[in-house]
Amino acid sequence: MTTSQELEKDRQLSRRLPTVWPVFFQRFGRLTPVQREAIGPILDGRNILICAATASGKTEAAYAPLVERLKGMSGPWTILYLSPTRALVNDIHARLGPAAERLGLRLVRRTGEYKWESEAVPHILVTTPESLDSMLCRGLAEDGSAHVLAHVRAVVLDEIHLLHGSPRGEQTRWLIERLKRLVAHAYDSGWTRSKQLQIVGLSATVAEPQAVIDTFLPGGGLVFVPGKREIIEVVPPGMRFAPVERALPAYLGAKGRSSEKWVVFCNNRKRVDELTELLCKELRVFGYSVGAHHGSLGKTLREMTERDVRRLDRYVLVATSTIEIGVDIGDVDGVALDAPPPDMAAFLQRIGRGNRRSQHTQVMLCARSEQDAVLQEAMLEAARVGWFANQPVGPISSVLRQQVLSYILQGKGGVRSREFICRLFEKEVDGAVVQELLTMMANDGDIQDTPRGVRLTTEARDRALRGELHSVIETLPGQTAVDSVTGQRLANQVKHVKGNGLSIGGNHFQVVERSAYSLKVKSSARLPDGESQWSYVSGPANRRTEHPMVLRHKLQLAEGEWPVVQDKDGYYCAFHLGGVRMSLALRLLSVYVAPEERPSKITPYYVSFREELKPRWLVHHAADLLHVAVSIRLDTAESQLGLPLANRMLPDKLRLRDVQGWLRPEGLVQELRESVWTRAEEETVEVLGLFIGN
């Protein structure tokens, strides 16, 4: 499209946006490419997925035309803006606030930390999946005459890639289905004048857009605007792939009097706390402040960090994925990666946080091992050419238990018939299987049958009243750290093992009182004498890392090529580089092989044998046998794939469906048959040798 054609299209769209154009676009005079492509379909009422680079104007591309279209309708209306994190909810609320005020619109945020008490219908409601779940359950008027979500006309799913293929994504999918039914019921009951529900998804990094469309907005269209910024690797002198606690101080110290802002991404919360403390010591001499940000930190601490990073000129923010997405932290000069992120989507999101107002992004890749250094380099190369691993995504049926409880609670009087519950899931799950699930839940003490229908037990209702019903994020019980002087909640999900010390967000505390669920602490200049041990509790580990596939891409191996490397003990390691799926298939099939033919070791990277040649059983095993092996060893399969622990509380048919949906046995068996084992070349041996033992 030429410049003159772009200008003409912008003029045409401006005429279709008489209300919102002066507020959103007039000061720029031009639309961005993604806005130019997305606004028209949204104004036409179509469901679309918008994929475009970070800082390309996706939020305005969705929000502005939705407001324009809905303001022309009679009666109340609401745009539901669904964000995956509380931090992003706060950011979107602040970002949309000035425009909403100029347009005379009611903008509301609703999370566990911010309540919405007004009876007025909001025009824009920004919330999380968990809070949407809660509102569906509690939004019905006492006389049953209306629901607070009855006037939702559009849903915006922000950062949709973070939801796809996760329990929260499955929850969101069912919540949207319930919302559609609620809006249709509201229309039939005369509460509202329309039953149409438009859905718009937003993301910068989606490996398979069509799969996302099929999951969240079936029949929807795609607006994809290619484009990427130049990635500039920052390497402190003599410190390529050094640990970040050495590399970043060396770089910032060499910058002299210049002021910069950096974000350091870590893969776990404990590392954020540790690294914040280390960098505080190293960077204080250069006039830098350092702050921590992760999901277990209390609201006050998180929001103070968000304010400081926007306000201060010399600042280093150490964070997990809570800052990975679109939270406004101002313009950042560079991004440091403490270790390789789990997948390419996370890698791209993290490096995309830097230099958002320019055509390049500065990245410092750090590592604490040679393996991490190789993977960081491999991910950088893949990012530069736009490569994704494209791993399959399967169902997560454990969410059905939570949705059954939530759906019953939503019913008038907190009651639903079994048949009505079955109808919610009928497109995907056979009614007999849902009935079996309901019986299991009754036996487990979650629900009970009454003459009026199924209701929650007293214990389950108590959990709901405590707000424990609406989340599908699995975590083990932990302790909440509270300041003994101010009463401020500092962090939750803490696991304090021994000693009297604790570090939270880089600050030291002394434990003065403890219980199974609480830690009262006071600020301390240093950790108390004596060894202290603490961590954060979490649910099942993410085992679906893309690192093996990224390594295959780096080595430019042919499809189906398995390079063989001999280890120090004389075993031959055939590098399948297929990740957890392939290692699980090998583990399950090897059970049916004579002991002397079984592999000596199976990892997500390789399988090792005494003999160099490819074993015959890898060629002759059939997919049917892998299906049988899965059914016999369901617990093992679920654990290896990192599926939720709650899957074990499902009927076996659902458990099998989930495992087979993620595993895809037919494709794996075909890969085994067609794999070609080759002696690795010298350069490849040097790289692959680093991963033997992993």
C-alpha cells in the first residue's frame, strides 16, 4: 500500500469514527498499520484476532472502534476487557482513563484488590478471568430481575497467548461460553435489547493464530501485521553470557554519568528476590535504584515498584513474567535475561519490553552455565528470523470441576439440575461422562443432590465465600508474610523452612512470629545470624519447555535427523530434541521391550543405548501400543506433561482425552519410525555434549 493509499484509507476510517477519532488519533493524524487493518472489521461487528508487534497500537485498534460502534446503540452497553494479570488490569485502567473521561464513559476495574460497588452499568469493565468468574456467580440481582454482566456487548481478550494452552485459558473459554448464554438469557428475559457478543483477541506473539481463533473466537478472522524491530545484543567487555549480577553492573558502570532504565527477567520468584539484593549492593555506587516485581509480592510493594520505575531516571527492575506483558513501565533502555525463558513467545515478549519507542531493542543475554549460554544464543537467532516451535496444545479438563462449582453457584438460589449442567458442556463432553464427573464430585463432598437440583455442600460454599472457588491456578498452601508493625501484607505463598531470616523483594526481615499459614516479620538491616531457608510454593512445574526444539533449530538439523554422540561412559546418546512429548513416548514404549534392549537414559533432549545403531523396536511399535501404555500409566503421563494435579480427580475418559490431546501418539510413533540416526559432526558434538546428563 502506497503512502497516498494509506492516507486515503485513514481519511475513510476517520469518517467512520466521528466520536473517537479526536480523542484517540487526531493528535497523531495517522493510523498505525495494525489500526488501519483492524478498525474496519471491528466496526463491522466481526470477531477478529489481532496479531502485531509490541507497541504497535493494538489496544486502541480494538478499543476505539468498539466504543464508536456501541455508542450508537440504544440502551446500556459494556465492553469487557479481560487481562491475564492484575498488574496489566491496573495499567489498562490507567491507560484508558483519560480517553474514557473525555468521552464521558464509566471505566471500572475489578480484581481481588479493587472492588466495584456501583449499581451503574459500566461502559468499560477491565478485569481478570478470576474476577469475571466471581461476577458471573454473584452478579444476579436479589429478585432475579437482572445481572451486572447482562449488557456486555464485546469482549477484548488481551495478551491472549498467555491464556492459550493453559488452565486459565480453558477457564476463560468456558467463561465466555457462559457469558454468551447469560446475554442470550438477558435478551429473552427483556433485560437487554441485544444478544450479540463480539470478541476481539490481542497478541504480539502467537505461533499458531488459527488454533487461537478456533479456541476463543470460532469463525473469527485474523488481522496479522508483520513487522519486527532490530535486536541489538549488548555485551559488556569480556563478559559475553556472564551472570547478570556481574554483567549489568559492569555495563552500567562503564556508562558513566548517563542514566538508563533496565528490566531484568528471571524465571522464578526466589531468584527475583536474591538478584534484587545482589544488584542493590552492586549498583548503589552508580546511583541506581533496584526494585522487585513478582506475583507473590503484596499489592503495595508491586505498585510502588511500578511507580518508581516510571518516575526514576536510574532504575533496574527485576521481575518474573508479571512485567513480561504490556504493563506501562515507561521507556526502557534495555532488557537483561537472567536465564533462557521457557519458550520463544516468552523470549519475544521479554525482549520486546525494551526501547518501545524505537525500531530496535537492546538485549543483554546472561547465563550461569554453558548450557544456558547456548540456549540464549539459540533463542536470539530464532527471534531474529521469526521462528516458533509450534508445539501442539491439548485440552485441560480439570477446569470442568471448577466450572461445575462456579456454574451451580451462578444459578438462581445456587441450584442447577444435572441436565442443565450437562447442556453447558454438551458440544465437547458426552453427557454420560459429565454425569460421572458430577457423581465423583458428590462422592468427594463438593456437591449434593437435592429435590430442587444440585447445589454446593456447606464446605464448598464456605470456600466460595472465602474467594477460593474462582481460580484454577494450582498452588500448594503457603504462608503470608505480614509486617508486624504496620500490618502490611508483604508476600504470600512463602515457604519458610528454618531460621529467623527472610528476604522479600531484596529487603531483609526478621521473623518474630510464625504459624502454618502466617509469618509476622519486622524490617532488619541484615539477615539474622544463623542459616535461614525459604522459598515460594507453586503448582505443577512447566514441563513443556521449548529448549530442545530451539536447540534443534540452532543446529540446523534436517527433519527427522537424530545426531548421535558417545558419552564418557561409552553410551550412545541419540538426540531426538523433541522435548517432553518425545521423551514420554520413549519412556512408555520402552516398558514393552526386553530389559537388555531398554534405553539407559531418556531425557527431553536424548535417549541413550549401549549400541550405536537405531533399535528395531523403535521402528515396529505401533500407535495403538502407545495409546494402551498411556491408559495404563495415566499418572506418569499427566505428571510428565505437567498437567494439573486436579486431572486425577476426573473420570478416566477425560484424563485419557487430555493426555492424548497433548501427546498426539500417531505423530510421535511416525517420527520414531522415520528418524534417521547419524554420527554427529565435530561442531555439533561440542554443543550437544553440554546437554548430556540433563
